[in-house]
Amino acid sequence: MDNKNVKGAYELLFITDVANGTEATAATVGKFVGLIEANGEIVDKAEWGKRRLEYPINDKKEGYYTIVTFRSEPAFPAELERLLNIDESVMRTLILKLDEETVEKVIRRAADKAAAAAAAAVEAAPAEEAAEAPVVTEEAAPAETAE
């Protein structure tokens, strides 16, 4: 049996409490992203970052938004949601089951984003090399040859 047929596609949105600082927020995000990697395949991950909430959650006005699109066994999202609900630094969660058409769009969008980042890195490399190269002015060149 093909693994792709057994696995379902899901999207997780979770909001993390930012009151404990950026290190604690990054640790919480890393913990759950690592858990998803261990139990499935991450298709795309988007960290929206710290945002102001539309309405307060537990008297908090800001939260750190993370969206992870992944494939996993059908039983894993329920366990993931249980673990997210236990963690006190997670303020809200939402897990959606996605159809394959939506997953393919996410994959294309992630590939386009990666290609744009790679193109930007290639364009930035010659500019960095030019900045590191020594600059020889016309005044300095004749003085060196006269010696």
C-alpha cells in the first residue's frame, strides 16, 4: 500500500502566548513543529509572528501565530490537538483536514517562495562580492607604479 494514500493532509493554526518572552515562544513553536516532523511530513510552515488579537484571550492582547501544513496518519491530529490543549502557553488551536487540491496549491506556493528567496540570494551575492573587493582609485594607481 502506498504511504501517500494512507496519510491525510492537515493544516494547523496555533496562537502562542508572548508574555513569557521570545525565547519561550520560539521553544513552544519548535516543540510542536518538531512533534509534527516526528509523526508526519511538513509541507509548509508559516510563522506570521506576533500580532494583536481581535479580542482578548485570557486577558492577553497579543499572540504569536504559526501555521503548519502537514501530512500524517489520520490518528495523529487528534493527539496533536490534545497535546496543544495541555500546553498552557498555547492560547488557541485550529486543525483542518485539507483536500489534495489545496495541498498542491500550498506546495506550489512554498516552491515559488523558495525559488524567489534563492533568486534574491543569487542577486545579493555579486553585490556582496563587489562591496568586499578593494577599490582602486586613479590617483592611487599611478603612485604605486612610480615606486
